[in-house]
Amino acid sequence: MFEQNENGNFEIDNPALTPEDSTSRIPSQKKEPTTVSEVEIEKESFSQRWRTSRFWLVRGSYIVLRAVWTVVMVIGGFIAWLISLLFI
């Protein structure tokens, strides 16, 4: 195995391996720099906007509905577990 240079210089020492002497038939593709306008800003999801709304009524309705949904899922999971336990 080859030893890594301690100076952090990772340039190719063998001139036969330079990109100009490459035998690859695939042409090199030049990437264009991306502009600021091409970068898309991620939109917040509906639930995230609902959770962090500046209106207390909207935030309160989110908290209440999430609590109700959690209770319904816990009860449903318990019933499913009980049925699977009884019908083994």
C-alpha cells in the first residue's frame, strides 16, 4: 500500500496520470456554477406552519387535535394488540 503524504498535498506525482493524458473516451463535462436564484427554499409543511402559527387559536387547535389523534391511536393500538393476543 502507498503511504499518504503528511503535508496534505494530494497532487498526482506521476505525469502519466494527469487528466490531459487520460485514455478515457468519455468527454469531461463542465459543470456550470449554480446561481442563487436556482437554489430552492424549502417550504414549511402545513403541519409545521400550523404548529408555529403566530395566532394562539390556530396553535391551540393544533395542540388539541394532535392530542385527540394521539389518544385515538393509542386506544386503537391497544385494541389491535388485545385482539391479536386473544386470537393466537
